[in-house]
Amino acid sequence: MNFPTKKFWLIFILLFAFSSTYAQVFKGPQSGKTKLIGIVNFKSLPQSIESKTKINISLGQGPSNETATGKNAYLGITNTEIDEPNGTLETVVNDQLFANFEGIQQTDYEPPDPVIAAGTNYIVIAVNSTLAIYTKNGTKISQTDFSDFFNNNIDDLFDPKIIYDHYDKRWVLLVIERNELNQTSNYLIAVSQSSDPTGSWYKYESNACLNGSNSTQLWADYPGLGYDDNAIYITSNQYSFSQNLFQYAKLRIFKKSELYGGSETINYTDFWNMKNSDNSKVFTLKPAHHFGTTNSAYLLNTKWYSGASITLWRIDNPTNSPTLVRQATVSVGSYSAPPDAKQKDSNILISVNRVGTRTQDVVYREGKIYTAFQTGYNWGNGTVSAIKYEKIDVINNTVDIDAVYGSDNEYYYYPNIYVDAYNDIFLVFGKSSSSEYAGIYWAYRTPTDTRLRKSQPLKEGEGVYTGELWGEPRWGDYSGICLDGANNNQIWFYGEWAKSNGEWSTQVGSFRFAPVQFSNLNENNSDLGGQLLINSVLSVISGTEVGFQPNSENTVKTLASGDVNNPSDRFDNNKHNNWNKNNLSYLISNNFTAFDAPNQSQKAYFKQLFPAVVTIYTLENLSTNNKELSFNDPWYLNSDGTQGNNFASHTVPLNKTNVMTGAYNQSTGGVFLDQNPDPNDPNKPYYSVKADAQQTFKAHGENITGYFLGWEGTQVDFEYPDQQETAVVFHSENAEARAVYKGHLASSIARASGYNNGRRICKTNDGKLHLVYEDDNTIWYTYSTDNGHTWAKEYAISPRPYSQNSIAHSFKNPSIATNGSNLYVVFEEVVQNNSSTN
């Protein structure tokens, strides 16, 4: 809090014995009433300017029996993080800030206690004891003092908190009021009447000295301001006026329906004197900023100055009959108060230790609660101040992240935390060292990261900060951070930095991730559900939007149904075919760049599979048992997860019964229809088949060599039907592709080699024997140079049978003759339609 100029107060620490008797967990609930004290229009307020008269803000200390020096080495960290890491993950790209401008400069008060909220069009920032409205590009709209805003020029107004309620599109401002002479203390609350902060606000004065309706003569300090879809939650540490001794923590609950309505009198519910599980007094309890629909509200507190646990609290039925539950004591790595911070070119230390390890703001999202606070840590060259941040599962009361962030010989202090819609974690904090002036920094950790990335400056310090409180430069007492009210992927930072003239100023900055939505879709753009894997780390359900570093390179992999009993590239008879309707992106993994642009998506498209057959056919109907063909399915998912154009050999027929690698590699299978190759783009995926030049078949117990003739089939097309390897396109269900073989010196008909009136063999002057015969309605020719012991591969000297205009053409009854050097062959062409044969 603040005190009038030239009037200073000390907050004494009274030592008393620790009671071993365990009392009740908390007191309350008690109800009370708050009154409306007026309506103010921001545009009508006088404009303030930064002044140079300094008034110091007191900072109440914690329970006296828990006082510690905070100078000891820090032990027992669960997960430590160095801010100057060497790993690939933390290689720094200087992320582009989408806003970065100076905020409110030095006022009459120190420390400034900077806070920020961002709505749809404006941001509102506050310090002790000034409030300002800016556009998001940094144009100041208005600035006024709390004394003018609340029409109160008598009392001390300090410790501001500001939120933009994304549920109801309202701004809520909280300021602590304290009058030492009259021994009064109030929560001054202002609520905007719309989403426009430049318009009118309701103002309320809620007596902080009351527990319910019972007077206590205690004043409030270091407040918390939380909210959900039902209520506003205010917390504070309560101190005695007489000796400024901490008594207990307090919680006050307001129904939003009443608070936002501007009623003359509104109701509240109080709880106070909460205890940790070891019966120690709760100090600095903080309510969460909630996102999503919740049945309960959450709060938490750390231990004062040192500890190894966090106490998690829950409020049920906040608007009807509120109940407070100490839900869990969550064990974390130990923490202790940090030392004061060094700064460049000075032996004056920045005040850090006096705030201890008290909880900073809290965020709840999707069953997780996040907070950050300062701690001491020894990285190797002595204890410095560092940041401890937590992610706690409130469903299972377990810790997801318990980490310390900092760097050797550097001091990190007054952190605050927020989480965007994609569960990216952001920190804002002060930082200095013997070689660095005090400035404001930020860092983030995405769900695919294993730790926070390297810090980046929002504004580096420009000089030594001197301060005026008992020769101790007061800093903090906290930093501001919030989510943008219009873009759930954008975070705003607000903090303090040292100017070259020894004063403080503040800086506003904003960063946003590039949003990308991930989906598994069918050809009609219907969501199939299932899962996708981002950057080999983060698994998300279909339809999820994730934020990425702008202009970063990333990967996504569809996991389809995600069921271990089903293929990872399938939804029943739908198989992954392409990404984003780009036929070239056919692998189940896809690389993409996340740009700073709206409506980005990565869509895994699945197409229906249809049964098909790939087999071998011989003109003589020879047995094809154990014969093989090669089939290439570029969509085929190998057992090691790879894909590509790799032929695999299989016995025929390749169909759903005799499992086809690629097309039928799992319990369901088939091929995509109409996957045509593109001669102008060899990267376009397509099916292809390959046959051996010859194979050995059995007939009547003898081996018969079969020679490849070409490809034919039903409801299929071949790119090169006369070549052993060719692309194949399946056009319909049960389409069949056949590799055709001709048995050497074999025929399917009895008259193949002779009739009494037809010569089939002759000999030329060079000693060669020449043979013609009929097989499969085709005339074949071969020759022998060793008097018939071996014969050359035959070839057709007639066309193969064909149909044209419903007329069938076939060829038979060949005869061969020679005049010694020339050969002459004649044969019949049979033309047959439905009524006659010629």
C-alpha cells in the first residue's frame, strides 16, 4: 500500500510460538453487503501526468513464525532449466513482438505494481496509482489517477488488479483503499458497463475490514482478482492496524449477475483464516482466471518464504451456497525466498527478498492450473533469484510441470504466468545482473517443448535503479500479463524497467502464436475424429487448434483412429490419401510452415478403399500357384512407419483374401480409385505393378516356361500395358489387373500344331526349323537352330483377339511354307457377331 509523502511506516514481525494444535481448515462462510458508490465515465475524468514526488507502498509480510532469510542454497528441484541453453530446442529466433511501446512512466509511487488487461479493441494498464487506456497499436486514449476515478483524495489507493472478463465482455478493476487514521480498508471495485473501457463504469466500495458483516479492524493487502463464468473472486492478506501484523488470508465472492448489474446493494460471501495441511496459516491465496465452463473455481497458495508443497483450494456452488474445500496439498520441488538482485554499475540491490515466495496470479484451463513465483537457486556460483513455475492437474491433484527457470549469476524476479488457448505457457519477469540493468523479459514454452525457451527482452534497462524506501529500491511487487480478448492466441506483457535517470518506467508488449487447426476429414469434409501428432510430441484430437511460433517449420502426422487395434492410417474402410487436397502430400506425415495469419489448417484427407485384384493369367490356363507379382502402393505404411515407392513381391492373386502389401496390409483394405499418374509430375502418387520377364509353370508334371506378354484387365488402365512395370489405375470396385504370360510351345487347344490340311513346320536353306501354331485365338511363330532341340521365344504374328463395334475378331488355322529362303504364313481371321461367322 502507499503512505502520504514523507510519512513512513514499518511493518514489524512479531515472533510467537508455533501452535501444535490443529484447528479448523478455515472460517466462514459469512455473507455481507457491498454498496454502489457511483458511476463514472472514463472520458469525463481529468487526465493525469507522471509526477516525480515518490510515495512508498508498504508490503505486508507473512506469518512471523515462518520467517526465513532466503539466503541459503536452494535444494531439491524437480526439473531445472537454464536460461542460456545450448540445445537445439532453445536456439533463439528473435520472435517478433506485435506490439512494444512504453507505458505509464514514473508516478508518485514505488513500486509500480504494473497490471494489464486486453479486450477486443483496447488494452487497460494500471500502476500505483494510475490507470490508462491504449489502443493495441500503442496510442494512448486516456490516463487518470485512482483518486479521480474513485473520487477519493484522502485515502491510500494501491495494489491495482485489472481483468477483461472474456465470458461477459466486461472490465473489472480492483484497488485496495486504506486509511490509517480512520482505520478503514476497502476493496474498491469498478465494472465497465460494456466492452468499451472508455465508457461508463459502476463503482463499488466493499469493506475489507468485515468478515461477512462482522468488523475485524484488519486492513487488506496484496490482493488477488479471479473470475469464472459465474463469479468474481477477491483475495487479500489481512493485517492489524495497530502493529501491521499478518493475521490471515481472506476470500470474498461476488455473483457476477449482481456485480455487473449496477444494483445499489450487492451480496458477497467471505471465507477467512485458511490453514495449510500442516496447520500453518495460508499466506497470499490467489484465485484463478478461468477459461471454459467450470462447476468449481480454483485457488492456490504457496508456503511463505520456503516450502515444498502447494495448497490447492476449490470453491463449489459459488453463486448459491458457496463451499470452500482444501482439495489437496501438492508436493513440488522445494523452494525458498530469493536474495535481493544485483544490477549493473551499482552496489544497490533491487528489493526481491521481501516478497518471498508468495503466489503470483493463477490461470485455470482444461483441468490444469498454472502459477509462477520467485525462489532462490544456486546454479553453481552462489544463490540468485530464479523463477519456479507449476502446472498442476486439478483432477488428479498431480504435478505436470514443476520447474525452475533462470541462469547462473543472473537474477530473475517478480514473474507472472499466463496460458493461451493452445496451452502455450508464457512468463513475464524482471531480470538484472552485475552486467545488466533491470529490465522486463518474457519467455514461453509450447506443448511440444520440454522446457521454457530462452528469455527475450521486452525492454532492457537503461540505468541504475535507485529507489527511495529506506535506501532499498522497491521493484514489482508483481508484473502484468494477460490473454487478448479478441485473439486467444495472443498474450500481452506489462512490466517495469529502469530508466537512465534512476526512475522506473513500464513497457507494454504483445506476442502471438500462429494458430493452425488440425483435422482428419473424409472427402466430404466431415470430421472423422481420431488423433494427430504434432512435432512428434503433442497428440491432439481432430479439430484442435494449436499455436506455433510464427514462420516456424513444423510437422504433423495423422494417427487416424489412434486405436492400437486398428491401423494408424485408417478409419474402417477409409485410408489416409493426402493433406489439404494436395495429391503430392500423400504421406501420413506432412511438413508445414506456421505463418502469422488466420484460418490456417492442416487437413488429413481420407478416401474410401475398394477391393481389387492383381493376378497372373496364362493363355493356356496353366496353374499360377505360388507365382508372384510385385505391387507398389505409395500410401503403404511400413512396420517402421516409413512410406514411399517400394515394390513388394507377393503370391497371386493379390486380393483381400491373399493379403496384398500396402492395399491390404491390415484387417481392412483396398485401393483408391482413379489415382491417375501425371506424366508432367513424377512426384504424384499412383499404384504400379511389375511382372517378371518369365516364370516357370507346371503342366502335366512338366515345367513350362512362360514369357510375359503384357497387362490387361477389367475396369483398369495401364500407362504402359506392354511393359513389365507400369502404372495401374483402378476405376471401380473389384477391378482386376492381370499380367499375361504365354507358355512356351504350349497351347490351350488341341489343334494347335496340326491339321491334315495345314503345314505347321518347315525348314529353310540355313537349316532353321520354323514353327507356327495357334494359342488363345492367336497365331504364334518360333524357330529352332539346333534341329528342334530348343526353340526361341515365340511371338505373335497375328493380332491378339479383340472386339470392335460388338464384333469379335480371332485368328486360327495357321500354315507355313518356304521357298528355301523366304517364309510364307497364312491363317484365318474369324469375324463373329451375334448372328454370323465369317
